[in-house]
Amino acid sequence: MGDIVTFVPPSVNQSGVFYSVSLNDLVNTYHYWGDDDGDGQGTNGLTATGNLSVNFADKNNLTVSRSDILDPCKAPYEVRLRTSGGSLTTQYGVPNSSTFGRSSLVVYYISPKQAKVCHARPSLYLGSADYFVSNATRDDSRYAGPSSIWNPEKGFLMQSTTPSSYGLNFPTTGADGLYFDLDIGGVDENQLTWSPVTHEGITAAVHRVRPRSGSFSDRQGNNIQYDAWIHDRSQYVTRVTLNGPKANNSQTGSNNPSRLSVPILPQTFELEGRDSSGNVVVKYGFVLQKWFVDRTIEAARRNHSSWCSSLGYRMPQVRDLTNAVKTGSTPVIGAMPSSTGNYYERRIGGGFFSEWGISGFYNIKTTLYWASDVADLFVDSFDGHIENSRSSFYRHGICVTP
């Protein structure tokens, strides 16, 4: 903001939301005036009353200071110049005074020219700003991650634009069919084109699409609309979809399935948005550390464990799925940094369910999944909480890369 020049001198201190200067100081101290006839020259040649003020605000109407750096994610900025009314009087001249009685305001809008990914938005449930996911399902602020990582209305904040630090960005986990939307500032997203990126049989593809139609039923039978966190469904979104190894119907129903391709991870994915001239104007990078394969059916714990091994994968540990913390007779700690209770907290690297939210939005059953840490332990994909169960009970199974 320091490059924006106004008639309010840069040396003026901020008071509240405004930088203000009296017109008398403006003409006599800062010498911001002129008179072709020379009527105001000399000591006490010109006096003025009134004030001139300026303040700066981002697109969320939050006040910013002159020392702040312009951020495309907070643009457009408003520059508001305000006068209180006043007068100018010179020692000589006919007439020798002029009065401007009404206060006035003029607003200018400023946007930086560089493009930037602001947020990566998977399902915002749980951890959103909406209190109700459905008539029977409530969200809660306890599921939200820290404000430096998670925005309840927009998803995960981009953590790094440096390739060596792409691992700080969402996601670190993936499965076939998962998707998230990029929120990009400083450019018209409709003008960008993207090429798919493939590593180890996993493809990340970017398309401009409308939010999904249709709905699914949660385990209580509640009808929930896909992409329910997107309120304006007429607008296109920049959607990143992951596709990779998955079990087919023959494999999911078999107790001894054929081996599935196993990607060697971690792998870095760098997505490049190009303008109409083919120039790269924005990038988004992330590092996949783990790939998951959903079985889609229920079985006993030992059966799922054997099934994962046959595929060449393993049954996940609690920390692969959630960052919840279970206390009591069988305490268990999930991924780090930990949640504050027995439920997930939306964090990058916090486990599969912690990163992606309610799994039903991605056609992955919202239910109970076996974990391998100790016998009789499962994780709820709805909110990531950890519970005990008899190993002979039938629960869902999901596998992860070894």
C-alpha cells in the first residue's frame, strides 16, 4: 500500500481506521498548494480550516495500513478519500477566501496484477461456518483448524509457493475421485487453461465446472446435497480431481483379490494455470504422501487386513486417518498436531478424514473404518473419532500405501 500516493502525506500517523491531516497543516507544513496570482505567499499568507482523511480496506472491509503489501487474495482494495468541508483564506486577493461547506467522499478500487492461489477447498463439512449440514447434522467450530491453516468458509489456505515446500500445502493424502476447488485471486479463472499432471499412475486434472448436482444419504438416512457448502451453484469453480489406483467390483468382493498397482510415494504435483498466450500465470503445488483404496463393503477386521495385503497395501493406522485423541482405558493418539478431543480437526497432514472432511461427499461411505493399531479399534469417517469394537464385527475397510 505504500506505493499508493495521496494528498495525505505518508508521514501522517494512523488514528483509528483513518490517516488524517488538517488542511492548514497540508498547506503550511507540507506546502501542498499553489496559487497562480501569488496571493497566499509569505508568512501567514494562507490559512485553511477542515481536514482531509484517507483509509484503506480490503474486499472483506477489513482495515489495512499503508505498510501492508497488496495481496491478490484480499483484492480489490478500497482507497477512501474524505474531506470534512472547510475554507481557504489568503492575505490578499479579491475575493480572498473560499468555502467548501459539505463533506465529501470518493472511493478508488485497486487490485494487484499478479495471480495467486488463495485457498484449496475440499468439503467444508465438518469445520465450516454453516451450522447445519442437513436437518439432522450439525457442524461445529471445534472441527475447524487454526486460522493460519483453515478458513471455515474457504478451506485450506495455501501455505507455500516454493516448490521445495509444496509439502506444506493441501492435500497430502488422496484416493480415486477425490476433488477440491482452487480459489484464485488476481486473474479471471475462466481465462486459464491447465494440463493434467500424472505421477505413478495418479493424475491431478483441473477443469472449470459447475458444482455437482444430486445428493447422497448419510448413515442416518438424511438426504445431503453434493457440494452443499457451495451456495451459489450457478458459478463455475476451478476443480482439481484426483484419479488413480482403485479396486474394481471383482476385487472388492473377493477375499483374495489380485494385486493392485501401488504408487511409489511421496510424489510432487505442480499444477500450472496458463493465460491465452500460453504463459504460466499461477501455480499450485502439493505433495501426496499416502494413497488410499476403499473396499466399499463391510467385513471383519482380519478379513480387511488380509484383503489390503493381497492388493499390496496395508490396513491404516489411526494416524493415517485422523488426528483425534482418544482417552480412557485404551488411549490412542492420531496424527500430529493433535486435535483437542476425540474428533478430527481440519489440518494439512492430519490424516485422510481430517484433510477431506465428510467422506460421503466423495462417494466414500460415511461410516466406521477398521484401524490396525490395536485389535478392536475403528475410526468414524464422519468426524474422525476413535472407538473400540469387537474384531468379529463387520465394519468398512480402507487400505493405504505401505
